[in-house]
Amino acid sequence: MPVRLRWSGRADGGVASYRLQQSTNGRAYQAIILPSVTATTLTRLLNPDSNYRFRVQALDTAGNLSAWAYGPVFTVAAQQENNRAVAYGGAWTREATSGAYGGYARYASAGGATATFRFTGRNVAWIAPKGTRGGKAEVYVDGTYAATVNLYSTTELPRRVVFARSWGSTASHTLRVRVVGVYGRRVGVDAFVVLHMDPVLVGAGDIADCATVGDEATARLLDRIAGTVYTVGDHAYFDGTAEQFANCYDPYWGRHKARTRPTPGNHDYHTAGAAGYFGYFGANAGDPSKGYYAYSRGAWRIYALNSNCSQIGGCHAGSPQEQWLRTDLAANPRKCVLAYLHHPRFSSRYNYPSVQPLLQALYEYGADVALAGHEHHYERLKPLTPSGVVDYTRGIRQFVVGTGGRDFFPLRTIHPASETRNNHTFGVLKLTLHPRSYTWQFVPVAGKTYTDSGVSNCH
């Protein structure tokens, strides 16, 4: 798929040159040769079924080299002709085709036959064979005529990009191919290739206190990380009042209020019914009588749970929240599932058995990740069953991210499944959600060096 890259830089004396590098599927960055040292755009042909990330560095006329600037991670995915996202109208035949993505392509010769592809992405390409029998087809994008494509060639050319379209952001679109009937000619569909930005979740818990400044530093991290902001409770110390939200939380983390999907903590409930919390976040916090909700990002189903069990009728098996969770999991089957809540099931400070029934439901439906706060440190644990047994096949990987800026707690007994932990670095945990996997990165505030990162497949 052809992808057009753009970048820019500024310096007092001007930019003397740029360096551009590419990482594929998380591997080491490789240098890209630019058409000129000051070029600021490049069209790059990318192979499907891979993740990509680019970074750029600038050298000014005084010889100063900038830090690397990183673009987002994105995926190029090929949907073969037999994918259920492609709907055919009219007479199409499926034939073995040399060089096709899956070894087959679909062909139609009758005028009016259609192939309609519905997708979510920011770039799309129609892949088709060209050759001596190639005919013509009209292409419509979102119902509007876009082009007429001629698939004739004097030589047989498999797997050609015959039409491409791009947009400024990821959204849902429809691409329709309509055959223009010409005797003896036919139109083929090999695949459709889509580029989409993998969604990002970034956040922390235990955040703002007017008497401390840690939340100011973590908010500056959010300023430069795109995506959905999650919070894992205890937003405005000490009591989550409307005044504390307005004066302590809003000036810094409030810059990202519109893209925040929160979950409440025990300090939020110091104000009756967590009225300050629900009043501040409004509809983004869900029903005030529940405080739990679900949403989707890309291929992932995400659950914001309420671990303040006594406030909502319990978290036990059969409780309203546990039954709702099971119902939604059954109604929305996904390969990749993430949940976040305030109290961690396990940590190297305290464990919270009260949330085990929620983790049990998630575990039974194949959930992958659980995020929590409450304990004021960062920690990553091995994949675990809800009872705490290491399970690399179906276990839920748990993170504690109580590092939003308030303060730190001392650790107690190190949990046997703890893989890394830190209780002296504020920061946020960023997760990039790929269609079948995820990467994590703990991003520390300025001046700190502790970090943690990795990648894992979904179950």
C-alpha cells in the first residue's frame, strides 16, 4: 500500500537535514533514504499484515541534533477476497490465481456486478490482477463516484494497487467496485488493504492534590500522547468534592477531560454518591448509580468497572455489576479485552478479594489485561487466574498504576508474580492496542529514568 509521510521541524537558523527511520513489527529502526536531506514528504510502499512506526530527527545549521520525534503505531491489514467484510452482488467466480494474497481472486464480467467493502481506517487500497483480459470498473467511495479503473495490461501483473484513497483520520467508510461490462473482459478482486491507527489508552490513578505538584508533571505527559485517557480512581484529593475537582484536578488533567473515560476510587466516594466525580465527568463516567460501563476501541472491548463495591450493591457473583459484565462479555465477543478499576486484585502492597468475582467473569471470557490504582506505586504482574495462579495461556496480566501524582506508599511483601515495581516515579502507562496484541510502556515524568515496556499477544 502506498502511504504518504509528512514531517516538519523548526530551528532559529533553519533545518539543515532530516533523518527518517522505520520500525516494522516492533523490530529495530532502519534508516530510510530520502530524496533530499531537507525533504519533508515521502511516499512509502508498505506491506500488509504488519505494524509500522516512523521516527524523524532534525539537524539545524549550527550542528545541533534534535531528539527523535515519533509517529503513531499503525497497522496495514489485507482483507482477502473471501473476507466477510466484502459483499458481492451479481455473478462472481472464485478462481485460483498465481500471485494473489491467498492464492485466489474473484472475477466478474457482467456489467453491474459489484463488490462492496466496508471498513474502518484512514487509507484503503483495492488490490487486483491486471492482464490481457482485464476490464474496467467504476469505484465509488462512501456512495460517491471516485474513478474508473482499467485493469487491462499487455502482460499479466498480479497483486496490483489499482485504486487508493486516504483520509486525515480513522473512520468508517465504504468502497464499492462496479463492473463496466465489456465482452471478453473481466474485473478481479484479490484483496482490499486498510491502514488504521491502532488505538492508544494512556493514564494512571491517584492523581491530584492541591498541595502537591506531581499531577502537573503527569499531565504534561498526556499533552504529548494521543489517544483515550483512562483513569483508575482517586482523582481529586482528599474527598473528591466539586471544589477539589475544579481547583486541583481540572487545571492540569482537566485539559484532557473530553477524551477521558474514568472510573471512580474510594476518595471520590468521600463525597456522598461520588457527586463531585459524576458531576465533573458527566456522561463520560456512566450512570451515577452504577459507575461502570463498556466501550470499544479498534478490535478491543474495554470495561471501566467500579470496585467500590459497597456503593453499588456489591461485586459478588450475582451482583448487578457482575451480571451486567457477563452479559456484555457474551454479547460482545472479542479476541482482545481490557478492564480497569480502582482496587487491584493483587499487588505487592495489599490484595483485594472483593473484586475477584469481576476478574472471574473476565477470565472466563478470555480477557487479557486489568489495570488498577489505589496502591500508590507502579507494578506489573505475570498473567494470573483470579485466585492468583500463574497462567500464561489464559491468565490476565495485571498492572497497578497508582502513579498519577499524589504521593507514594511503601511496598509490603513482594507478590510472587510481580515482574517489576517502582514506588518513587510518577508517570503514566500507555497501551497500544493492536488487532491481536498489545504493547505497554510506562512513561516517567521529566527527570526520572524508570520505565517498563513490552508486548504480548491476546488470548
